[in-house]
Amino acid sequence: MVEELPINADERTRRALEEEPLPQRPDPWRLFTAYNSSTPRLPGALCAAIAVTVPGALALALGQDNATILIASGGFVVIYGEGHPYRSRLRVLLAAAVLLVAGATAGAFVGSVMWAQLTAGGPHAWFLLSGIYTVLIATAGAYVQNALGLRPPGVFFVVMVAGGSTMVARLGLNPLEVGGWASLGALSAALVGMSGWLVHPHGPEHNAVRNAHEAVASYVGSPATVGRRHRAQAAVAQA
């Protein structure tokens, strides 16, 4: 029996380069035109636009110009449901809606206290109240996100909406009004996010399987690269 000699670092590096060559310098035009995801993003973007545009137009028609940004904060709900099967999507949308609306409302309360003190001539240190509130939301959210292994966007929009809502008190909006407009945006987003069920009840599952098939076929039928392998792995895991 012949004992195999240990492979040194140089040999391991050489073999690794033979199995996976170093990436070539990309063409600048391809960087702007190439699609780096196996999943189409246009349907999700259109849903987000509709979820914000319809109630936003209603607010503008009622003369509530400042309400459009608050409606948009609730409209982020539709992003959290993207890719989920309809049988579980509503639960995801409702959970995101509660977090976004609660974060916006609580942030408006924090902002009302902060701006009241600043208007009364208080020191600029009162701005720290907004920072502390945002940091607390981000810290708790990041822990929960990592513990549960939540996929993107995770708590990003919750932190953004919660922190930004501390500034709306300066527009003359009370916290309950902020929560109401955010709830309208969240309701619109939930309806838009679930609307596809009426047309294709199992559309997300079929799309996930089709995307996985196309990503694997692209990986097998083309020269192996890190990007193609990663897209194939991600698409199969999603399916």
C-alpha cells in the first residue's frame, strides 16, 4: 500500500485554480446590462409601485400632500411577501405590517417629544433621542433577524421607517395620524401582494421551480463560474 504524500499549500492553490479559474476583468458595458439574478424582479417592483401609487393618489386628491411619504412607509410591506407562496404570504405581510406601522407610530411619538423640547429652546442634545430610538430598533431587529435566519430585506425597512418617522412631527402630523396613513399603505400593500392568488394560486411555487431549472441548466450548459454556481445554488435552495 502506497502512502499518499501530504499536499502542500502551493499544490492546493494550483489545483484550486485549475478547478475554478480566476475571474476575468469584466466588460464595463456588461456590468450595466447583465442580470445577476435568476429571479425576475420586475413583478415585485411593479407591485410596490402600485401599492404606493393608488393610496398616494387618493391622499393627494384629498389635499394631504404630506401623507404620501407616510403611505410609502407602509407600502414597503409588499416587498416582504415577494417570493413566498400565497398560503404563507399573508402571514408574512401581516407581520411586516405590524412592525412597520408600530415602528412609525412609536417613532412619531418619540419625535413629538423631541421636537417639542427643541422648539421650546432645549439643547440640541435632544436629537440624541431619535438616534437612541433608532439604535434600539436596529439592535433588537438585527438580533431577531440573525436568530431566525430571515432573508433580505430583514429589518432594514423597519429601521428606516422607524428612524425616519421621528422627523415627521416637524410637519405638524400627530403620531396617530402617522400610524393611520402608514396603516393605509400597509393595507394597500397586502391587497396588492395577495392579488396574484386570484389569477395563479400556485404562481410563486411554479416560478421558483422554473427559475431553479433555468439556473441549473445555465450552470451545466456553460463554462463553470462562481457566479453561475452561486445562482444555481440559490435558485435550488429557494425552490
